[in-house]
Amino acid sequence: MATIQQISPDVAPPSTGRYVLMRLGDGDALERQGESFVYTISRKMPGNLFEAHLQRMISDAELLADQERIDVVFVTFDPQSGR
């Protein structure tokens, strides 16, 4: 199972190794960047819906990491507050 690590939005993930990166944005998206993946999560939802959506996306990122044999999921925001 992948490890979830919180990093600052200003810090780039390590250039070596594969990872799943989660960030906030204006819409939902999943992109492949080389051997890694980037999830963008829309912050344009009411608070209660956003929290549920955020938890679902984190779960999806963990599943993707497991399927792709990736060891780490980087989260660039506080999953507890969504900011």
C-alpha cells in the first residue's frame, strides 16, 4: 500500500522515483507525467461536498498507486481542511 505524504505546494516532488501527486485546482483532472500521475481536485464545491469528494479522490489515488506499483502519494494540501 502506498504511503501518503503531505508536502508544501511550493515544493516539487523528488525527480527520481514514481509518485502520485494530488493538488487543488479549478477542475478535476488526472494526468500522466512521465512515469508519475497528477490528480487535480476541484475546490469549487460547497464545504460538505468538497470534503466527501476529497476523501474519495485520496482513496482513488491510493488505488491507482497500488495498481501501478507506486510507493508514495504526495498531497500538496491539508487533507483535514482541504487547504
